[in-house]
Amino acid sequence: MIRTIERYGSEILRKRAQQVNHVNGEIRAILQDMKETMHTFSGVGLAGNQVGVLLRLITFVHPDTKEDLALINPEIVWQSEEKEVGEEGCLSVPEVYAKIERSRKVRVRGLSEKGEEVVFDADGFLARILQHEIDHLNGILFVDHLSPSRRLLLGNKLKKIARGNGE
Ligand code: NI
């Protein structure tokens, strides 16, 4: 089922998502919906908050294999000091793109859809996607990483999205 994407200005995007205690059929069904929604809107990643589900769930497309993946309760357990700047966008902030600095490498821990613990290292674009999506679970949007002056430049565009929200 394709879910509605919450847009910039929606309260739920600013909330901290809750830990998932039991990985069951209900959780897997939400993740399936998230993958479907992500594809429908041509995204490369999606977080629970973005479809109005305040649970620590993310889906993403692996940049190399193009495989759809999901993680439950993902957390960054290590991130490189080395940073990299790359362009980002977000399905919740349509038509806004900005260059954002992120760690070049991260180590992520979480649960698979089967409920098994997984730990893996990611770099480059995959590391960027994971940092962006895990930020969502903590109520953080990519534009929050911009300097105040650069955010000001996007101000009108953001206000326009926020105004359109729910109207
Ligand atoms: Ni996003």
C-alpha cells in the first residue's frame, strides 16, 4: 500500500521515533509499504516519520546492488572523522536540494526484517543515505545541517512547502 508522505512543516517529522520492541508481521507490512512508497516517489530512502509512523524504521535502496533494504532500530555506532560534501534531497522537502556535509564512513547496527541483529560498514552514498534516514528518526531534516545563511536562501521555498502542508 502506498502511503502518504508527510511534508516539511508536519509535526511528526520533528518527533523522535520510538524503538520497535517486537519485529512481527505488522512491522514487516509497514516496511513493505515504505518500500513501495519509496519507489513510487522515486526516493532512495524513507523513514517511518515520513509516512506518519513514529517507529524506528527505515528503508533504502542499496546504491550498488539497487536492492531494497530495511532496517529496524538502526543506529550509528561509529562515524569517520573524515567528511564528504554531497547533494541531498528529501521526499518530505520536495524540490529542495542542497550540499550537505556528512561522515564519509559509518558503522550501523540494527535489526533485519527477520529480527536478527546486523552490523555493517557503509561509505560514500550509502553512508549518506543512512545518516539522512537515521536523522529523520531523531526529528532532524537535511536542511537543518545547513548554515543559517544558506538556510535563509531556501527560506521562501521551505515556507511555501510548509504552507501547502495539510491544506
Ligand atoms: Ni529525507
